[in-house]
Amino acid sequence: VVLDNTALNRIAEERLRIQNPTVDQLNSLVATIMAASTTTLRYPGYMNNDLIGLLASLIPTPRCHFLMTGYTPLILPDNETNNFSANSQVRKTTVLDVMRRLLQPKNIMVSANTRAGSGCYISILNIIQGNDIDPTQIHKALQRIRERQLINFIPWGPASIQVALARKSPFVETRNKVSGFMLANHTSMAELFDRLLSQYDRIRKRNAFLDNYRKEPMFQENLDEFDDARETVQSLVDEYRACERPDYVDFGVTPSSSSSSSTNPPDGMKSTGRQ
């Protein structure tokens, strides 16, 4: 699960209207996300009862395993009174409102562009928390999202949003009857890693912060470890971008030299043209 400090600060300033968010307030956002991600594990239902089952449908290949998160509605309690602040008031929530807001980039805690036309979703899992949720509301919300074409999915896989229902904790006071948490795998994660690569290239070009590394035995002769790490991240960026193409199933597959020879019959099977 990827959480971006830039996105957390943006959400605190724009959504919660906190001018100068503190570390405790940002940690509270992280705690909210991590607690919501384990809701189906702590309050088991018919599906998503274990961590493997929760993630298996979200990760199509071993390398594309970086998941972004979203949560709505976000509410932070005041530190002094432990009551909910007036700045974090939200409108009345319904299942459709929650599922629609989870897809909005302003509620996603990664600095990546997930708008329609910029990348596509590989997989989505929404965990809807509430004690009195009618499953028909879930089906109606999914139908509305499909009709409005709010999201783009990969062209080579199933285009569907998985939904898991979970109960709210009886020990935590909440102002909303329905809240939602999203785990999503999106090809825009390539933007985040590409940004890291550009920052690394600028630092490496100036040989900044490398003196301390050269004091270590493994870096005294060369910096091949850094070069190998950069190649690994670059290959990850290439694979995420390849996920947007219909021919992703052939990504990284090189035709073997034996394929051409397999089309020719063995010597014992060749016809000589004579009887």
C-alpha cells in the first residue's frame, strides 16, 4: 500500500481545511486508512476474510503490486475535546455518494492522476462500512457508475469493481452511517516512480550524498547497486505503462529461437520426394 506525504498534506489542507497539518494529524489519516483496510479481517463476513484473499484479486502480476488508497468521508477529531471539528463536516452520505467520491482524485492518497483519459484501473476493491446497508444499494451504485463511465479499466482484463460489506466498530463513534475505503491498482503509479527516477537522476548527476555510501565496503569499488536498483524501478514503470495496452499479455515475452525450428519437421520426417 502506497501513501504519499504530498497527497496527505493536500488532503489535510484542501479537504479538512487544516492550514498547517501536524505530524499527528497526518498520522491520524494513515491510521484511518490502515484500520479501514483490515475491517473485513477484524469483522469477518462471507468474503475477504484473510489477507491473501483480499489482495489476490487486486494484483494480476507479481511486479504490479503497488496499491493506492482512498477514503471518504474523512473526519479528524480535535485533540483537546476529542470531538469532531467543524472544518471536517461532510454532507449526508449514501452508498452511491461514497462509491462515487472514492473514485475522485482528491480523495486518493497518492500524487498520481487517476482522471479518465490518464491511465486506467487494473483492479478496484471498495470496502463499504455500515451497519444497515442494503445490498441492492450496492448494485444500483455500480450500475450508475457503469452508465456514467466514470472510470477506465484495462483492455485485457475484467472491468469490474469488487465490493465488500463490513460492519462499523461499536467502540468508535462516527458521524456518518456509511463510509468507504478503496484499494486500487492503477497504471498511474508509473507517474510516481517516474518522478522518483527523475529526482534520483538529478542527485546522481551531481554525485550528491554519495560520500557516505562510498565508505561502505560494498560501494568502495563502484556504485553498481544503485544502477541495478534504477533499472529495476525503470522496468516497473515500463510494465505499468504496458498494462494500458491490449497486448500486455505478451509484455516481456521474447520469441525463442526454437520456435522457428519447431515449424520444420525433424529430419526423419522430411519427405525426399522419392519412394
